[in-house]
Amino acid sequence: MIVYPIRSNLAKPGDSVPELFSDAIARTHLRLKSRDIVAVSSKIVGITENRIRYLDSISPGSEARSLARKYTLAPAFAQAVLDESDTVVGGVKGALLTVKNGDAVANAGIDRKNAPEGAVVLWPRNADLSAKNIRRSIRRKSGKNVGVVIVDSRVSPLRLGTTGFAIGCAGFEPSEDIRGRVDLFGRRIEITVRAIADGIAAAAQLVMGEAADRIPFAVVRDAPAPFGSGRGGRGIRSARLAWNQCLYMSQIPTHQ
């Protein structure tokens, strides 16, 4: 598998992500191939979809002020997180553990990095739909059967640092069920499902960076991804687990 970083111009609300990608890749030597997967930063999608909130326009409520005091957050930021979260589980200094669209993630995916002054950038409203629309446009322009994955980053339990994960995808299946296969010793595999979309997102995030890199795109070539037929793939929703099926979240007694 090869990952190619694609540097781009800065995005602004109302811009077209496929056009930004097309312009960016045209400045490289790279040419798309069918079965390539285009990784797209959730930030550039959020900005182009105008998913931006200015903190001085937010009036924090009592719950937000309480969370802000407990976890050392700006009250307006805490309110923005509450507004975007399915639920707030807890937190540490500077961050809240939330569930957003069925994903366990810090601060409901809200990001202050590379946002306009005094603002935060939110996740796309429907990242699977955004991925589907981006894929359709890239396929129409390039003639190539590509996949698309929208990438953000999050922390893992008891690990320092962030890794990329998929918040939306289109064109390929986000997971591969290998239960029923056998290992080297002939033992039947009982529980393993491979997180294909998350693995691709993690590889892409390593070259996309987290700071002033200006690399909101990557082309992932020769990924072991099962491409769907027809419209291709069921989106990241099919890879999510219910709370009580998750090894980590099911251990939180208040939500059992």
C-alpha cells in the first residue's frame, strides 16, 4: 500500500472539495487509478460546508459552565461540545469524552486547530453523504472508480497521541469480517473483524499531519479494501457498534 500526500490551497466556506482536490492533484505527477482511495480531511469538508461556529456567539448554559470549571475549558467551547454531542461521558483537563454520531471521540469532533480566529470547525452533518458526493464528483471528472474516506483523528484508550480514523466513507466496505477463516494452525477465527476504513484513515493521517501542513488530501493506492459493487459500500455506519457491544464503552456503568 502506498500513500501519496496531496498539498492544497486553503479552503473557505462554499468551496467545492472535488474541485480543490482536482486542482491539487493536477499540480503533482500523480494520476488517479481505479481502486485508489482518496482520503479527505474532515476539517476541509467542515469548512467548505460552512460548519463553523464563532465562540463569541454562544451563550453557555449551566451545564456547560459546570463542565468548563471541572475540566478547564472555555464555557462557550463546552457549550458547543454539548450542542454537538449525542452524550458527554466525562473528561480530563482540556477535553471531554463524548459520543458523536455513534463514535467515541474527544469534544464531539470539534476542532480549534486551523479554524478562523475565534471559531471552531464542526464535523460534516452527514460524513457518509459528504463522502458519497465527493466520490461521485471525482468519478465523473476522472472516469476512475475511486473510494473516498473522510479522516479525523482521535485518541485510543491508555495510549498517548492521536491516530486517524474514518468518520465517513464511500465506494468500499469499511470493514472485513474474517470470522470463520482459519489461522496458521487451523484454528477457526471467532471474533476478528478488520477495520479497513479506519486503517486506511490512520495511514493517510500520518502524511496529512495535524498542524500547518496544508495537506488535506491523500491518495491511498493498493489498499486491501473490498470495493463495493454498484454504488459501492455501505458507509461507515455499518462499522459502528452499539454501546453494549463495545469492549470499552460497555464498562461504563452509568450507560449500561
